[in-house]
Amino acid sequence: MLSTSCAEKPKPPPAPQIIYVYPPAVYTQLCEKTPFTGSTFGDAVVALQMAQNELDICASRIEGLIKWQRENTGKTQ
């Protein structure tokens, strides 16, 4: 029969590790903001179109982050 002495203490279980999961880098890029350098109404229209395109790109990144978060919530806990 095997017995352990009181001097031998059982090892405690290892501490849980935190695993961080980050979203894809494409979703965490900074959004561009082109400065307005024009001086005419035509320049303003072009700048507005550029700003709208930049906002569309930025919004798609945020939508990607939200989708990624919904797909990955709770999987690593």
C-alpha cells in the first residue's frame, strides 16, 4: 500500500492563463482624412467625394470589427 507523508504537499494546479485574441490588422488601421486644400466650389465638390469615399472605407472597417467580434465572442473564455 502506498501512502504519502504529511511532509509531501501536493502541487497546486497551474494558474489559468489569459489568452488575448486580436482582430485582423486590416480592421484596426487608422482611417484617412485628406485635408482640404482647394479654393473653389469645384474643389469643394471633389473634396466632398473624397471624404465620402474615406468614410465608406472607415465604416466598412468598423462593420468588419463588429462582425469579427460577434463571431469570436465567448470562444476563448
